[in-house]
Amino acid sequence: CMKRRTALGVFLLLACAVSAVPDDSAMAATCRPVPFALLGLGGVGAAFVESLLGARARHAEKFGLELACALVADSSGYLSIGDDAALKAAAAAKAGGTPVASMAGATKGDPAAALAALPKDAIIVDVSASSTTAALLVAAIERGQKVVAANKKPFSSEQATYDALVGTPRHGRAKHESTVGAGLPAVAALERLVAADDPVAKIAGTFSGTLGYVMTGLQEGRPFSEIVLEAKAKGYTEPDPRDDLGGVDVARKALILARGLGWKLELGDVNVTPLYPDALADLSVPDFLAALPSLDADFKTRAADAAAAGKTLRYAATVADGKLDVGLQAVALDSPLGSLSGTDNLVEYYTKWYPTSPLVVQGAGAGAGTTAAGVIADMVDLARGA
């Protein structure tokens, strides 16, 4: 029996083998095609297309799969895709500033009907940053299709939407690894802990490369205003740095992990403390940037107080005791969070089996390439039934 299984496995690998110069048509003929629709064709979408096309040979050889794009969409409309050349051309046109609806053969408006016409084994992939895709994803799940998302908004919107996407009990047809830490397996680590029935007492983490950069600068003794302006000049922040300094993005990511524990929480239940006072909230961007030096003395004092206690400042989220808190914390220098530097993200899981030395997931938590990698890995898992 073992010899027969081995022989069958070798045969299947050979059937999907590719030559040194991959032939797309040959792979399509010998490997199982899995259709997908791509919602969002911006920075992450472009990186996704490039990475997916580069992974064709590996997917064919190792998994016997071809993730075949059937449709791309943005907020303007949608376009049917027939092959990799058409997908590459659409990504290039979008990168050049052409909305999908203006591409040859495209249709303006909502892609709902086109998504509904896709096969039941299709994967709806959301790499947009839109809050309007949630209904499309829920409808896909209700039809029996599958969902992969890097867009955190549907999974951090209303609890009812989250429940509809993941199922109660969970159906396993929705994956969203890249909503929390780009390609970091933060969600996967939590799911394994839950599956093992290892009770999670606390989750703590930093979920913003931008704020990690700011905290490292404070630890080095630099003025807060100088660090923020430098981060903006390097493109680390949003055009309005308050979108980063306000902590809402961190709150969304932490909420997704809390919901992964089974907690029932809305975004409004998260205690978020921004890195700027209310008095600066309504200023124009230039006025806000001009007012930043007024915050330097306070941050200098906080950093010095932390250092005197053998600690350092981190902008972190904590999920524990039924509460979710996001804000500035002083953490021990020798802790995983305290030893973090630069733009890396880190998540600590304290559980029954990891009570004092937590399970730690750390690495680059942002970037189009790493986010796209997490999305593609989720797609392969769903296509394989993993």
C-alpha cells in the first residue's frame, strides 16, 4: 500500500512539473485551477500580482495548483481577466493611474453580480482599504465561496459582520492573516493556541511600524517632533500623521485578535489613547505639524522616567481581563517588547503553557510585499483545504 501511495505521489508531482522556462498554458492544463477575484489594485494589489505570477512554478510543482484570476475590481468598476497577461496589463494600467472602469472591456459600478457568477470554489480576495467591501465578502461566504483579506476594516467593523465572515461555529472558509501583521503569522499562532485549548490570559503587541520607529527615536533621546517629521519625510506616516499617531489602526488589529479569542467587542469598546492631545485634533495638517514641538517636553520626561525605572516606552495594545487597551506603555527593557527596535511588529501570547515566557511572533509587520505574501499563503491554504 505504501509503495502504491508513493508511486501515486511521484506521478502527481511529475504531472505538474514545469521546465526551467515555465509554460503557463502547460501548467493550466496539468494543475487544478482555482479561480479568484481581486478587490483592490493599489499598492498591495500590485505587489500581489507580481508575487503571484512569480510563484506560478512553485504552486504547480509543490501543490498542483494554479490560482487563476477571473476578475479585478476597484471602487470604479470591474474587469474580467482571461489570463496572466491580462492580469499583468491591468495592474500596470492601474499603477499608471487608470481606474479599472476606464480599462478596455471593463464595467462601471459594483462587482456584486459578477462575483456571484463565479464558481463555488472561487476565492474573493480583498486587498483594498475600503469599508464598503464587507457586504461583498459576507455575500460570498453565504454563497459557499471563500474569502481572503488583507483589508482589516470588514473584520474590525460590526461584530455581526465579523461573525458572518468567520462563522459561528467557524467554517474555515475565511482567512485574514494579513489584516494584523502583514505576512506575520499572528492570527495563525492564535488559532493554533485556541485549537489546542491553551487558554490565552493576555495578548500584548506593537502593530505599527510607524509608531515603532517613533518609540525607537524617543528611546534614543530624540525630540518627538523631530522623529515624526522625519518619519513623514521618509513616507512612513500617512499624509496626515494623526492617522498613525491616533492609534485607531492599532486598535483595529488588536480587536481582530480579541475576536479571535471569542470576545464580543466593537471598535468603540477599545480604550485608545492617541499620542497627541484633543486640542490638536482639529488643526489643519500644516498647523498640526507646526504644533508638534509643544509635545516634546512631555515625551522627553516620559522617556526619561521610563529609563530611570529600567524601562522604555512602547505604543502597544493589550488584550487581557476582558479589556482592550491601546496607548503608550512603559515596558521592561529585557522584555520582548522592550528589546524591539525600528519598524518591526511583535505580538506576545501569554497562555497556560506560555505563562511567563510568552509565545512571540516578530518581524516586518508592514509593506506591500510582505502583506501580499500573507494573502497568497492564505489562498493556497484555502485552495488545498488546509
